[in-house]
Amino acid sequence: MQADPAAELPQSQRDRLKHIELRLRFLGEVRRPDLMQRFGIQSATASRDLALYKELAPENVDYESRGKRYLLGAGFSPLFAVPSAQVLGWLTEQLGDATAPSSEALLPCLMPSRLSYPVLDTLACITRAIHMGQVLSIDYRSVSSGESSREIVPFALLDTGLRWHVRAFDRKSQTFRDFVLTRISKPTQKLGDEAARHELPEQDVQWTRIVELDLVPHPDQPHPEVTHMDYDMPDGVLRLKLRAALAGYALRKWRVDCSPGHSLRGPEYRLWLKDHLALYGVETAVSAPGYPSSKAEAQ
């Protein structure tokens, strides 16, 4: 990957150049109307952007005058580094190029939808509080203790793969906790109430702690080489670094057998945590499949 030749350009133009490259690389073509429709720009602007991209990366583009389209060049080499997750999001939901999303996928794609979503007004109040460093008063319902009123100091959203949480200091329990967004109601910003030093995220041990996990093909799977390919494990090990606050959720989402003796059975357990002691002291380990201290999540 070469140095970014578009680094000095305005962000809006960089976004359009990035869109040109995404269409070339993953769809094989780009047309002037694609840019006009996507960004709401005039024909002359789209033409200038296409000409500029061709100037920056002449080997990336071939022009077909008959179809009035730009095609992927034989010597293509990307100008922009784009994570795989962003590309997949762009292809399926057109969210990956920092522009207004479309309701139409660029390619046929099926994916399971979430079973629940937070109320947008509730989410908006929480995200404003995170951004502005405010304290919130909320009503919260938990499986174990039912409904209660709390004051929290939120600082991050957390996606477990099943539902969204907010990470916050809970003044009632005097601990940092995860609160499920769909269980929060009546959030109210406490204007003038500032977070104390012990309520700030840098004091959250589970948030600041990074755990290193080695995942290997489950010993009971008959063809470990397939797992190597699925998870890009050329040396047979998938090494991860995760925040302790996320680790257990991630291992549950990925169906990793975290039992000491790889005792979980079934085709869904493709991976095994090589050393379960790596989760020692990780509070979210209660969610990790097969971990010795695992129990039903009661929050």
C-alpha cells in the first residue's frame, strides 16, 4: 500500500475518490451518474473526480467510451486502505463510504436481523451524555432485581453481537457495569452534576485491561485445516487482544469452547480457548461458553 496521494484533498472529495475506488475494485466499474446520485453533485464535479482519480492511479482505471464507464484496470493497486468489515457493510447496506446510507444493497446478501433495537430517543439521550460527559438518571429493569432508579455516568456503547449495552459507572452499586439499552427508560440528563474522578473510564479496570487470547481449532473437529482457512490461521492459532469488558461477550458470539478440557460438543464449537486461565479476573467471562465460572447472565 503506497502513501495516500489524496491526503491533502478536502474530506468530501476524498470520500468521492474512495467511492470510485470501491466501485472499481468490488463491482468492476463506475459511471459518472453513480457519483452524481450518491453524493448529489453535478455532472462537471463527477467528471473532475473521475479524472483526478485516473490521474492519481492511472493503472487502476480503463475508460470504455462505448459504455461511457470506467472499468477496473489490469494493474489495479488500491490507494485507500479499507477494512473488510467496512467493505462488507458498504456492499450490503451502503454504509461503508461515510455517506448517506441507501436502503438498497449493491449485491444480493442475506443476513439475520437483530431481534430488538433500542428506542431512538433513549439512545440519543445516552449518546449525548457520553459525548458531553454528563450524568444520567434512568429507570432500569434487570432480570435479577426488577425495576430500580439509578444514576449512571456513561462513557461507551458496547455491541455484544446480540444486543447493545452502555458501559457506565453505576452510583447505586458504586461499580462499573454494562446496562442493556432496551432495559433503560426515562433517561434524564442531570445538568450541573459532574462525574467524580473515580467514575471516569480510566478507573474502570475491566475497560482498561487488555486480555490476550489464543484460539485454536477445537480438538474434536475432524478437519482442523478447514478452521485454519475459515479464520485465517496460517500457524494454527488465532491470537486476539480484547478489552476484558468485551472478551466474554465476544467468545460467546463466536461460540468458542472455553472449558479447560474442551468438553463442549457440537459442530458449532469450531474454536477452543487454549488457556482458560487467560480469562482469570475477567468479569464478562461468565458469558464465555464452558468457562468454569459460567452461569446464566443475570444483569
